[in-house]
Amino acid sequence: MFDEYNPLNKAMFRVIDNDGKVVNKKWMPQIDDDKLLKIYKDILFARTADLQIVSYQRQGRIFTYPPNYGQEAIAAAAGVLIRENDWLVPAFREMGAMLAKGVTLKEIFLYFMGYEDGSAFKNAKYTLPMSVPISSQLPHAAGIGYAVKYKKEDKVVIGFAGDAGTSEGDFHEALNFAGVWKVPVIFIIQNNQYGISTPVRMQTASDSLAIKSIAYGVKGIQVDGNDFFAMYKTIEESVRICRNGEGPVLIEAVTYRKGAHTTSDDPTKYRSKVEEEEWDAKDPVKRLRAYLIDKNLWTLEQEEKIIPQYKEEIDRQFTEAEKYGPYPAGDIFRFLYAEMPDDLREQQAQYERFLAWKSTKVK
Amino acid sequence: MKIMNMVNAINDALDIKLGEDKSVIVYGEDVGVEGGVFRVTEGLQKKYGAERVFDTPLAESGIVGTAVGMAVAGLRPVVEMQFCGFIYPAFNQIISHASRMRNRSRGQLETPMVIRMPYGGGINALEHHSESMEAIFGHIPGLKVVVPSTPHDAKGMLIAAIESNDTILFMEPKRIYRAIKQEVEEGKFSIPLGKASVLAQGNDVTVVAYGAMVREVQKAMLMAKEAGISVELIDLRSIYPVDRETIAKSVKKTGRIITVTEGPRTYGVGSEISQIAIEEAFLHLEAPPSRVSGYDVIVPLPKGEHHYMQDPYKIFYEIERIVKY
């Protein structure tokens, strides 16, 4: 597959078209109906949650949030294929993969409400917190890959970044180290066409982002990231390659950020309605839904019925997160060091003395 | 006991930890086959194999960034920055991840890693090879920054650093890599990080120094002795955390304090130590805390470096001035 879709051939890998029709039978993955239906429901749930978070933000109940809207097939495919003991190294637009790994929606809510506790994943093993500085998490993925190989563990690492992230030195360094070390790392670049307002053509003169893999001597492929089946097949194949000791792999997943960069951003300033409509026709959820309906696995009636249930469940978890309570003063100090310096302990005591004084003044 | 210089002592510490702990990995630019440009890691690749001691692509951010990944995945990487002046590409990884991962994940993830690097001037080096920028790193929450001044301390402190579950920046005063030899305990021992050491008891003035500056102060103390001035010398050993207690106790006794540091003066380590002296011993002070430091200039190339560096005369000049204040 990686030979057939060598990035030098400039062909994007896809399996279904915009109407959900299989156009590439050869590479259509084998997924049984029940499993596929569950995957679709998970995607639907993640999309519903994502849209709902944006509305919570508009209501002033959550702070800045970077929506996943339009890109859900990528993280979903990774989420289905990543195993409990594999490593996930997210950027910050991979909700589906994080949920699949065992991160709870409540934890995601807590994080965006302003609690670090939202990154202390209670159930998700081998999952790094979201990483805000662009592409800086990719060297971590390479390093984890080294540790996995060194310890002879049967694990793969999936690391994420965005299109603009490929302009960062850390993208280059991570790919280069991983290539030299031949470690089991799958780098997935979500090319959602924009780094905030800057279009991908202003990030690079390369024909694609996948083509950059050639220079690092690693396998690369450009995939229609809005085609769930293509993403699934690509990651499935990449996992196999990595487990055979032939990693790393670079996947460029071509998609479109239908939402804003974050809730503080206004995309009408830098992209046109026409463009948005063009991409709307390629929406990943629509395409998978069309496929399922065509196969008589799903109906619009079912969807109309299930969405309110999801909304209720999301709202329940959100309300629970809202009751999380005050942020203890000691928590800003106590996690910084395994062995806390005396001076820092004294700074904490100083702050607590002040708070005690303040509580006598401010009722 | 065995006679060692600092290079031998650091090598010995790495050898001991590599020998007893499979999770210890040593890597960086030219640390494997060549054994490092200062030969600090010499022989280790031969002994422990290229999987545990190895050369990397020339990319500092990649080195530190991958170490963060290895550390969260259960290894104890000890990475080398070839020179302090080349650490800046890795600055983002240090300040954005290595120092924050524990706090960010509420203690779920730890980054037990050591970043070793030679620093400081006085060796007639090229541009970017002589800086002492410890203050920059001391300002980063979540990081610990230590500097040995003797072979014995270098060995004990490095072993402690490798065993620590925190991220440690281990700065090696390259000017005295081979200049000082002393008897060093054989086998494993460790020196707790964050504790200063009182190298000489005195009554008239406290001098705080670290790294290569300790030896310069010791030379100045000979002049002071001739002038009848009794100097208490503190080797700070740790830039962060700072040992307030040792500084406070000494200044309460002497009433005077001078810091001797190589970095630029403003916002430097000397400023922090002076502030501690003021906070802890205000009513004992008989002179304003004083700083012998680099000027706020770029370290000059070798022909001009002596204008910048601290030497025993500069230090003694200040000792005399402060004692007579």
C-alpha cells in the first residue's frame, strides 16, 4: 500500500467517495458490521460532544476550546486501532482517540474548565496530556518509541500534530530521530488546511506533507482523512509495519477544520463560504453515514433518536464536571517536583498564611 | 580512594549507574564512539553497548525532547548538551515539557532525566563556548539546576541526579574538568542535591561561589589571609533549589556577603543570593551585599576574556572593600 501510494506519485489514498461509495475495493478494510456500527456511534458521540463544548463555551461555562469538528474520522480510526498498552501522544484535536484510550469526557471538560486534574487520566494508560506548543510533542513520541524498542515491548506509539506543525523544527527532529532509530512510531499529521489563519500552501513549498517522509527515509502516505475506511486501513497497515520493526511511518491525513481554530478565532476572516461548502461535501460523518445507510446498517430515524440521548449523557458529564469544586491552593505547588524544595514549601506556607489573613478580612 | 579529576569522576558516576540500572541511557552528540568532546563518556559505549550509550543526530531539541519521551516511558536518560551555548534549541523542550510534565499530569507522569552540559569561560574557546547562563535555568519552575566544583562532588551529585525522579540540569565547569585532582571515594555514594557546602569557616565576610569560581575564591582567600581578613567560603552547589539556611546562618555570623559568579550581573544568581541575605539576616548586615560577576556584556573572545572573567584579584579587591565598608 505504501509502495502503491508512494508520496512521489502524488496520489491521495482513499477508499470511499464523497457519497460513501466504495471506489477502491482492493484496500477496503475488513470490519464486521457490529463493530462498524459501534465505531460510527462513537464518532457521532464525539462530534456531538465537540459541538456541545463549543456551545458551553458560548454560554461562558468553559474557557478556550479547539474544536475537532470535521476531522473526527482521523482520531476515531486511531482510537479503534490503538490498543490499551500502546502509547498515544496527542496534540489537542484528537478527542476520539483520547476517549478510545479511556480518557473520560469529564476529564476533557475539566481540562478546558481550567483544572490540571483533567490531564491526570485515571483510566487511560500510556496517554500523554494534550500538548499546546506546536509539534513539541513529536520528539516525545520518538523517545517513547526508543523506550519501547529498548524494552522489547510489543507496543506502538501514535503521535499527532497538525499541518502547520510540519514547519516546526521539532517535527523534523522527531522524524529524523525516529527514522535513524527505526522505532515503532506512527506520526499522524492532521492536515486541516490551516494553522489558525495561515493556509497550508504558506507553510511549505512541498507537493504534500507526506512527501517529507522521503527525506527522512521513512514510509509515508497521503490519505483522505475524511474517509474513515482509508484512515483505518492506513493505520492498520502502519501498526503492522511498526510491529514488524519497519517503522516509523508518516501519515498525512487530509481533512478540513470545519470549526474555528479555537473558540477565540473567527474563520470568516480568512476563508470563503464557497470553500467551506466544498469541504462540507466531503464531511467524514456524512460519508460514513451514507455508506451505512446504503448497507442498511443505519437509518436517519435511528440517528435522530440517538443524538438527544448523547446530548443528555454529555450534559450529565458536563454538569458533573461543573460541580468539581474549588482548586486547592496547595495543588499549584505539590506536583511540580518528586522531591519538593524546602524553599517552595516555604512559599506555599507563606501563601497559606496570607490566605488565612485574607479570610478574616474578606467575607 | 582514588585520585580523579572531574572528567574521571563524572565518567565513574555514569559507569556506576549504567552498571547497576538498566533503565539508564546515555546519549548526545559524539558521546558514543568518541566518548564526548571532553572525553567525559569515554569507554562507556564499549562497556555498555551502542543501545545504551550512543551518538545522536545533531539536534539539541530532538535530544532533550526524546529524553522526555523516554523518561515518561520508564527510562532514565542522561543526555549531554555539547556546550552550554548550544542548549538554546532545546530550551523549549526544557521549559515547556521536561520541567512541566509532572505538574501537568498531576504527578501521573514523571521525567527522571539529567541534562549534562559543560559551561563557563576561561578556556580560550570559540564564540558560544564560554557562557554561564545558569540564572536563566534557575528561573524555570519544575527544574533543578546543580553545579559541582570538585571531582568528589561531581561524582556524588551526578549519582544523586540520575537517581532523582525530577529533571536535573547538571552543569559542569569545564575550566576545571582536569585542573583539580583529588581523592574520590570508590564505588557508589551520593550527595543530596540542594545543599550548599561550607568549604572554609571565617568570621569577617561570607563569600558564595560555585563551579569554577570556587577555586578563584580560594586563591583570593590567600591574599585575604595575608591582609588579616577571615573569609567564610560557601560552595553553593545548587542554583535551584537554593540552600537559604546555610547562607542565612553564615551571614548572621559574618554580617557581610559577596557572591562570585561568572554570568552577567543583572537578574543573576548573585542577585538572588543577595536578596536571601537581606531577607534572612537584614539586621546583621554591616555592608550591602555585593556581587562580583560578569558584566552585562557578551563574553568576549579569548583575547578580551580576561576583562570579563573573575580572577583572584577582582575577588580580593571586593573582599577588602566590603570588609572596610
